Amino acid sequence: MTVRTSTIVALAVAALSLGACVSAQGNLSPDYGQSVKQNLAAQVADPDAAYRRDAPPAAAGARTNLAQDRYNKGKVTQPAAASASRVGNSGAAAPGAPPT
């Protein structure tokens, strides 16, 4: 290739590459991106949040005191074991399956 041809090819590639930088805002609706802004606003904590409650929520002081004493003594009551619900047929178990 000659210098002139390579220059023309380089300019053509540059012109086509710059075409990708053009914004296509003309065919988007005016509220484009509002859902992202709405979701972001819903997930951000408001440090100046005002609550309508005048009094703090009620708490059982004696029960709270017992829980704090158990915590300090290292005898915390463990929560009950959680389990997932079972979905399926309630018929006989498959051969070799452990009993439920």
C-alpha cells in the first residue's frame, strides 16, 4: 500500500470509530433511566429521616435485663433450629432413602 492509501484507510477507520461516540438520545423516552434513579433512592438510607412516632417503641425491661444478664454470663439462649419447607409428594420414600 502506498502512503496515500494507508492515510485514507486510517482516516476512514478513525471516522468510523468516532461514529460510535455519538449519543443516541434522540430515540429514547424522556423518562429513560428514571427506574434506576428510583431504585437507587429507595436503597439509600436517609440520615435526616423524620419518624412520626413520638414515643419509642415499648419494650419489656425485665425481659431485656434477663437477656443482657445471660449475654454477660455467656449463657445465651440459642434460637430454635430453622428448617426449609418440604415440597413434594407425601407418598412412600424412594428405595434407599433415609427415613424422614
